[in-house]
Amino acid sequence: MLLSMAERRLGVAERLARCLPDRRDRSRIAHTIADMIRARAFAICCGYEDADDLDVLRCDPAFKLACGRLPDSGRDLCSQPTLSRLENAPGLKDVLRLTYALVDPWMASYAMPPSRVTLDIDDTCDVAHGHQQLSLFNAHYDERCFLPIHVYDTDKSRPVAVILRPGKTPSGVEVRAHLRRLVRPIRSRCPSTRVLFRGDGHYARPEAMTWCEENDVDSVFGLPGTRPLSRKVDETADAIRTERAVGDKDVVRGYAETRHRAGSWHKERRAVARIEATRLGLDVRFVVTNLDRGSAEWLYETLYCARGQAENLIKLHRAQLASDRTSCRSALANQVRLVLHTAAYWLMLAVRDAIPKERDLAKAEFATLRLKLLKIAARVVEMASRVRLAFAAACPEAELFAGLPAALMPRGP
């Protein structure tokens, strides 16, 4: 029921349903597209990530009540074949609309248009379940896999987009296309918002950096080290190495910046180096940026390294919401699944955000929220004029349950 209230507050199911044309005979429709999306997202949140789990859950009184149906006399929810047809029905244009439809609730989550947003873009290994479309063998992971791109507003822990793609490193043209599709809806809704993209070395492509510079978009990307680039910071590196050796210290860290132009770049760009000398040797890491402000230390330690939190959010998406269940043969159907798992992420986030900040659960992971707030035994009794939910008298989160409905109620006009 908490998920149901969160969904009514966000309107995720209706928003996604509007992206999918319903070509069925209206006189024979038993389950609307929004109802199917709602049931699937609720099941994912509760740990039932496979569509065939709905063959049993479709009769569950609590699930039926959450989806707006009476627990006993109401019609059962959709089954696995119905959900499979939903996943495989959309065409390419429909799937593209569906993928970027969740950018709107992310922007709507701000009370006022933000002056600046930082978007972390990263890919993750999604092992294929067979010889599916877009699955490729990746030597780095030693697996046949996909490498879907995840984009997060890391400061707020909010997902922006998840995009299925082949199991290979993205090209510059592909990265540029993803950035353009993300920036377009942001600029149309909040034209004054400044956008900053952060990513590792996969995204430091000349096409992507050039597009950012031409479209007034900030960027900070990891940069693989090369001999010409390393020679430009040799003097600082030698000083740091010498300081560690003379002082017999465990570690000495320093920073340097330079202007660098790789062979594929059309101009010089600002490069920042983090140089660390330890007893094991010298370690130098680079980032490239189009920002003119900030010291080298601030750019690397404060701005760039903060993208590490995005990896934790990807783990939530994959491990605790099982978004790696991309087992459909069709790439479009697997992309629909990723969108449904992202919708479930939004619902779990809405429930967590409604918890008072002084409670431990306000910072809990999704698996903990599922065990303590969602999968709770209760008696569901359908009466003539109401439905009664009876929890155990010793429910450990009874006080929290009493306050959450008011926090999750849809906002009034």
C-alpha cells in the first residue's frame, strides 16, 4: 500500500502508459497498460522480479488492493503472458519515448528549476542469459553481456535514464547521441539550468567533448594516461616522488594541471593530474574538463571523485531491484524491462524520502525497506463499505506506518 500511495503521488504508471499506443480491441480489454505497469513495478519492488511471479501474485489480496481492485471480489491482476506481450509490443519509437519519459519526473522532483545539475553517466556489465540481440562477448568481463548506460543525479540519488546497449565500449558518436537526447528535454523544461556531465575514460571521446563545448554543457571525464601527457607533469611527479622518499612517508599526494591536445582532438583542453607516490611506486590519474574555474585539487578530489556514489546507485538498481533480468530475446523488450525496473526505483525512492530524517530507515537500502516496510504480514478484510488492513500488534514499525500515509498522499492543488 505504501508503494501504491507513492505511485499515485508520482504518476509513473500513467506517464509511461501514455508512451505506449494501445492497439487492442477496447471491448475486450481487461487490464489497461497503466494497470500492467503498476502491477509489474510493485512486484519488482517487493522482490518478485520475474514476470511469471505474477501468476501467483495476481490473486494476492494486498497486490490487488494496491492496484486499485477489491481484494476478494475484484478481478485478478494480469498474468505473465499478458506482461510478456506488453514488453514485446512497443516499436522503436515507442521505446525511445518510454526510455526518456522518466526524465520528466526527475525534473519535477525539484520544487524550483535548479541552477545547476550534475549527471553521472556510467555503464555496467549485464551478463546475457543467452544469444540475445545486442549481446556481445566482452574480453574485459570475460562474459557475453550487455553494457547498459545508467545516468543518475547523484546528489539526490535519483535516476534519470537507463539505456540498453551492446556489450562493448561506446563510441564517441554514440556517447554524443546519448548526451544530446538527455539535454534536450532538460533544456526544454528548464532552459536556465546548467548541466554538468561526469564520466570515466569511456566517455572522454572527442565527439562528446566537442558537442559539450558547442552546446554550453560542462563536462568532467576521466582521461587515460599517455606518454606525451605524462611527460607534461613529470616535474611535479618527480618532486612528489622525492618528497616521499626523503621523508620515508607511506604516501604523498599532489596535483598538477596542463593543457593537452590528443591526436584525435581539434584543440587543446584542460587536463588535471592526481599524482600519488607510495612505497609501491607512482600512480598518476588524469581528468579532462572544459571548466575554467576551480583548482586542480578541487576538480579531481571534490568534483570528479564524487561520481563514485553513482556506482552505489547502480548496485541498488541491479542487485536490489534485479534490473539485470534482461532475458528477453528482443533488445526492445529488454529496454522496456529496464524502464520498468527504473520505475520501481522511483517508487522505492519515494517511500524512503517520506521517512522522517531522524529515523534509521531514512538512509536504508532498498532491500532493508522491503523487509521492514513492504513485505509485512497483514490480514486483508473486504467489507461492504471499506477494506480493513490488520497488522500484528507487535509490528516493530507501527509508529512509522501511522505517519507514512500522510507523507505519501498526492500533493493537492
